Amino acid sequence: MATRTGRSDTAPWSSRTYAAPTEPLERLVEMKVARGLPVTVCLPALNEEATIGPICEGIAGLVGAGLVDALNVVVDAATTDRTAQIAARAGATVYSSDDLLTHVPRGNGGKGDVLWRSLSVAREGVIVWIDADISSFDPSFVSGLLAPLLSDPEIHLVKGFYRRDEPEGEEPQNRRPSGGGRLTELVARPLLSLFYPELAGIVQPLAGETAGLTDSLKRLPFFTGYGVEMGLLIDVADRFGVGSIAQVDLIRRRHRPRDLVALGRASHQILEVVLRRLEDAGRIKLDEEPERTLIQFAPDKLETISTFDPVEERPPLLSIPGQA
Ligand SMILES: Nc1nc2c(ncn2[C@@H]2O[C@H](COP(=O)(O)OP(=O)(O)O)[C@@H](O)[C@H]2O)c(=O)[nH]1
Ligand SMILES: [Mg+2]
């Protein structure tokens, strides 16, 4: 096995990789005003009562400071806990995705569908998506994501990256800033390296902490479910160039881990997104549609679990009547 460090493919990323921001908030507010880009922060949330409160309170502070213009939380009917009430009390405007773009059926839209619908109620300017299950949220996640976008007009999309929690007592020199979750290391990174090496310098390709220009995002299709992040990376790079994507160091982040069965389902969706885009680009030819039912096995039993949760592609929002 040959291992090298510092692959040349990832070299261009050094100029588009930002350190945790040090600018005072007032400077970011000035840049936002100068560019005429109101900021909407949006949290997709499915039963996140344990974590939604502190996240919304932190962002409400940024509303007070004038950096954030709107704080939206998007739940749906499957959210049965107190997420909506807690978010509203902390100052968020709460939407149900069931009430947005109602003429487009939601199906099993999951996260990607919620992000797509959330764009329809974002102010024209910049949208910042933050996962609502983060237990280590800091308002600097938002200012960090905004800094490259507001300071460089070439940038259309910013991804956050972070270190995963290290075992107690780990020596600083052993810390791996790029350590991703299982889905990142086993699925996303190998796929990017194989087929999109120009995107392999993205440290956390599946990070939910993402900011983008609403006008650009509305020109792109969105994949439903957990395929949404990978689809956006491929499509933003294709449409606006790899140089339109930046990433920023958000230092550290903790969220709810998912079990292997759930990760298998997300992996199936991510793989389908990449296969589809490869086929769209004429880079592979599939003789027939991929099988869209995932077969898994119940733990400790030879019993199959079939999941039919195929990814769908939502059209660019600007193509929807009334959204232009
Ligand atoms: N409203 C809504 N939010 C969702 C849905 N699926 C995921 N989310 C939210 O999207 C964010 C990321 O989801 P999560 O399951 O943590 O993904 P992971 O971090 O990739 O494991 C969390 O805030 C979820 O609550 C959904 O179907 N509806
Ligand atoms: Mg999560």
C-alpha cells in the first residue's frame, strides 16, 4: 500500500479553506449590508427538543447583533415532540414543511426535501443551514460560515468542517482534524476520490452546516433524504465551478450518532445520487434503473428488512411557479 500525504488534487483547497473566524461581528454585519445580502438561518428539525433550544437562543443573539435577519425552524408532521414550541419561545419562526410548496408531494422527502422547501421561505440573500441535533452549538458556527461567503463574491457555497470528539487525554499531535463519521470515511470520501477528485479536498462533505447564496441554490435541483449534501456539492461545482465552494473550520461539533442500519440507508441514498449524476454526465451507463429497495438484515437474525426510500430529485426552486 502506498500512502502519500498532501495529494496535489487537494492543493487548490488550501486557498479556499478558512480558519475559524476572528473578525468582529460588526465587520461581518458591515459586509452583509454592503453586499445587500440578508441572512436567514434555517434549522431542519425532526424531533429535536433536546437540542433545539440552546441553538435557537445562540442564533437569536446574532439576530440581536444584526448579523442574522431571520431564524427559521422547519419541522413536519412527523415531529411530535416539543421542538416547535421550544424553538418559537426562543425566537424562531417555525414552519411545517407540510405547509410549504404544498402542490409538490413530499413523499418520503426526509432532510433534502425539507432543505429544498426551506429555501422558499428564506430571504433573498444568504441561507445558513445548521443541523438541529448539535449538542455543542456555538454562534460562531453561523458567523464562521458567513465570513467567506460575505467577503468573497466568487463563493456560492460554504461547508463547515470540524474535529470529532477525541478520546479523553488524546495528545494534540494525534488529533485528526479531518476525521469524519463512518458515512464520510466509508462512503462519501471514497466516492469523491474515485469520481470527483476535485472535491476530495472537502474535509466534511456531509456536514449539515452549510451556507449559500439563495439565488444560486434556487437554480439547482435538490435530492431528497440524505443524498442532499452530496448532490449539492456535485451540482454547485458543475454549475458554478469548484472554485465557488469554500470550507471553514468550525473547530468542534457533537451530534446524535445514528445506528448502522440508519447509516446503511443513508449510504444507499448517497450512492444512488452519485450513480445518477455519473450517468447524467454520460460517465457510466446503467443497463437498467438501479434497484431502489435496500435489503438489510436484522441484528442477530437472518431476517431481512426491506426499505423502500428512494431518493427523488426536486426541481430548481426557480422553476416552480410563484418562486421566481
Ligand atoms: N423536518 C425534518 N428534519 C429532518 C428530517 N430528517 C432529518 N432532519 C433534520 O436534519 C438534521 C440532520 O439530520 P441527522 O439525522 O442528524 O443527520 P446526520 O447528522 O447526517 O446523522 C437534524 O436536525 C434532523 O432533525 C425530516 O424528515 N424532517
Ligand atoms: Mg446529526
